[in-house]
Amino acid sequence: MSENAAKNIMENKICKDAIVSELQKKKVHLFYCLECEELAHNIAAASDHITLQSINWRSFADGFPNLFINNAHEIRGQHVAFLASFSSPAVIFEQISVIYLLPRLFVASFTLVLPFFPTGSFERMEEEGDVATAFTMARIVSNIPISRGGPTSVVIYDIHALQERFYFADQVLPLFETGIPLLTKRLQQLPQNEKIIVAFPDDGAWKRFHKLLDQYPTVVCTKVREGDKRIVRLKEGNPAGCHVVIVDDLVQSGGTLIECQKVLAAHGAAKVSAYVTHGVFPKSSWERFTHKSNGLEEAFAYFWITDSCPQTVKAIGNKAPFEVLSLAGSIADALQI
């Protein structure tokens, strides 16, 4: 057999395998909450095997939900998913009502996509009387009914504390994903003459992410108490002359990031940027990071977040230094598992 003939046979086999693999992908019917409409459309655009479905999100006069799942008969025997956003206690009840019903509609399998696990930073009891609401939320999710295909799969991105994966009961199958590949792809697009260093604001962030970013030199900061104040200090590493990217799982007020930026700049960082998977930013705290037009120094060159918190994405628009790295492709892949 000639070399060209062998090459053609190999190429044909590869092409055939790709076609078979594509045909074997399961078709998923994706429902979503109102907050996640844009993300849901992006997920569907990322895969021909994902079809969007709709829910009538109505309310009775007393404010309680009056919900209706469209095409309920058509999803029997089909793979079904729901894209949720538990952005406030006010929206959780109506979504849980839908989430508990969908697996019971004789579907082949059910997947809950909850990109941001919102109570994750309240995961432990330090003194008698503390309420670990992360555990409560995990119990609520763990009680999703089993579908015909078995336990519900729950897709979560960069959960705050690693031990929280053990809060879920055996009735569900948690799939823990990360947004870090989105960051590494974006960093590769920066000018090659920039020397990138990754900084972690504390040991917790280092434990979560350092193995995913081991191709970059690292800097680790630490928070210490001085009286009633918590001071950020440089623990190890040298940021001098480099573009330093602070990496963490989420941001609330942003105070730690700002203090970390000051420490890095004081130690000679040429430029400081930040990445967090979940831009929570309660009470519009993102405003303290925007580039003002009054000539003041811009502390952060870039601030990357994902679209795991849809309300934040809508609020920041195209305001510098923010850039949104979408989870859509990653979620589409997770729905095919």
C-alpha cells in the first residue's frame, strides 16, 4: 500500500470517527431562569445538540409563583437540564419548584447547572449558634427527585471551599468545574513581551488554583490582623517589573483585591489585573473598580469575570477594566457528559 493510500485511509477513519462521535452526542433540552436568558442562548449557540425550552414565570396576586412548564409532554424520554441563578433568596423558591418537578416528567436524565453556589462562603460553624447556610443549600439541592435515568447531575463552578463537595448527599452527582481555562486562554492573547505572574490573595486561593496555573510564576499574599484591622502583606514571590494577575474564586466588596493591588504595586509590579470566576459585587461594589475619566490612576489594567452572576454582567456592560469570559462553551460541554 502506498504512503498516500495509507494516509487517505487514516484521514477517512478520523473523519468517520468524528461523525460517529458527533451523532452519539445526546440531545439536551435546556430550561432556564429569566436572569440566565442570555447565557442560555449562548450555551445553545455553542452546541447544535442543545435546544432551548421555556417556562412561563408568572405570579399570583399575593406574589407567590404561578408557573407553567411549556412542552412538558414533548420532553418525556429526553435529556433535560435547567440553568439556575440563585442570586437572592427571593428567586430561589420559584426555581426550586421547577427543579423539583422536571425530573418527575419522565425525562431520561436531569442536570441542574448552578454556575455560582451562592452560600459557599458560609460553610462552617465557628461557634455555637452559627448557621452554615452552605450546608442548608446543599441539602436542598440534594433532595431533587431522581429521574428515570438516575440521580440528578449538578454542575457547579469554582465552589468556594473544597470541603463543600462533601455536603451533597448521594441522591445527586455533583460535577465541579472551573473557569480557570478561560483565564489561561485570555492570558495567552496578551502581548508576548509581558511577563505574567499569578498572585493569590491568600493561602485558600493558592490551594484551590495553583495546580491549574503552574505554568506561571506565582506570588502569594496573606492577611494578618493588626488590632481590629486585617492587613494584606506579601508572603512569598517577587512581582517586580511584571504584569501580575490576582486570581480568586469570587469577589464581594473587593476590599481584599484592592489591598492586594496596593501591596503588589508597592513591591514593583508593572501592571496589576484580576480574575474571579464569580463577580458577586453586592450593592454595586463593582463601581470602585471602574476606570474613571478624571485622570486618576487606574489601579487594575484588566478585571476578568465570568457570566456566572448574570445581574453583574448586565450592570457592568462594557465598563473598563471589566471583561466577561463566558462559561457558555464549558457548560455546553458539561451537558454532554
